Amino acid sequence: MSLKHDIEFKLNGVSRCASVRVDMSALDMLRDVAGLTGTKYGCGEGECGACTILVDGLSLNSCLMFAVDCHGRDVVTIEGLAADAKADALRAAFVEHGAVQCGYCTPGMVMQASHLLATHPDADAEAIKRGIEGNLCRCTGYTKIVEAIASVSRTGKPGARS
């Protein structure tokens, strides 16, 4: 028998209720209960950033957070950034700069970049490198990712190359 707990929280701007196991991760709740599969499972240890979400405006690894800890909080996933102009510019810049290859890390990378630009809108390449160091990409080598984020940092929209 698995102990469950009822939680209420805001998910991508919408009030939600869920009954979750007390040992369930926020990642599993988002994917398996809420049906939002944009947040990816990577390592399960908080090392890769594929599961990055925003909780009360802070960037967190959802694999390290219990679902019950979402109670009373504001949770934003990659799906929640669908109508966000800065995130849209980031997504376009990632494509334009060739910063997506397999694409598996992209949702977490865009979430982290969105948080970085929200807190440091004029981030330069060094600040961007520090800001995304918790997000791993096995395909791109990071240069194109940094260029994409920097283009949005400078202009607020994709297109400006370094």
C-alpha cells in the first residue's frame, strides 16, 4: 500500500489538485499525473538539468523534488512557456543557431535560459556559461547554445549573431 497525499498548486498558471504518492518526484507527477511530457527524465540525480522547471520563480531539478513539495506553489514547465515571448525567442534562437541536435536537453536548457534571462537580462557569454552549467548537452558542445542565449540576451529576439 502506498501512502498518498492531496496537493493543490498552480501549474503553468492554472490551479490544480492532485493525489500523489508521498515518495513521488515532481518529475513523475508532471509526466505521469499531469501528462506534461516536455520535462524530461535524464539522470534522476540532479546532474543533467533535463528535468528543469521553475518553482516560485526559481530554477529547480524536478527529479530531486517531491511532488508533495509542490503544494501551495507556482510550478512552470516548458509547456507553461508556450505563450512567453522571451521563451519563444529562445526557442527560435536555438533553432537558428543550430543549438538543437537530438533535442533531449532542449526543454531543460530553455527553462534554465529563460530563468537566467529573467534574472540577468543582459547576461554576457561568461554569465550564460555559468548560468547553464547545471544543464548537460551531449550533442552540441555548448558553443551554439551559448550563442543562441546571447543573441536573445542582447536583443530580446533571435537573429543577432556574435
